[in-house]
Amino acid sequence: MMKESMVETEVTYPLERDGKFVLIEQVPARVSSKTGEQFFPPKTVEQIHNIINERTAPKKTIETPVYDYV
């Protein structure tokens, strides 16, 4: 069995809230170098939800195009 290696890095965490997409940048995560799966400690997830619940003004806003699959 091959051991999976994890890399400590920062990622952008996408989240949908009240029908709107929100991005949290520079989130610390452990990422599988084999699968790309991201792992977050409970404290980090709690901080993400605190950021969203505070509803402070975002650092920036970006426009996102949306397409239908069919």
C-alpha cells in the first residue's frame, strides 16, 4: 500500500450561502498530493463560518459567469 503524502498550503474555500457564492481566500489546509482532496481542522472550519456569519464587507467582489449544461 502506497502512503499518501499531504502538503500544508493555503487554498481558496468556496461556499454557497443564501443562494450566493462566497470565496474565502488564504485558508490553511492539508492537501493530498495524490488526489487534491483538501482537509481542514475543525478550528479552521469554525473560523470560516465565523467570517461568513459576521457579514462584514468583503475584501473584494468578483463577477462570475454562469452557464447551463444543456
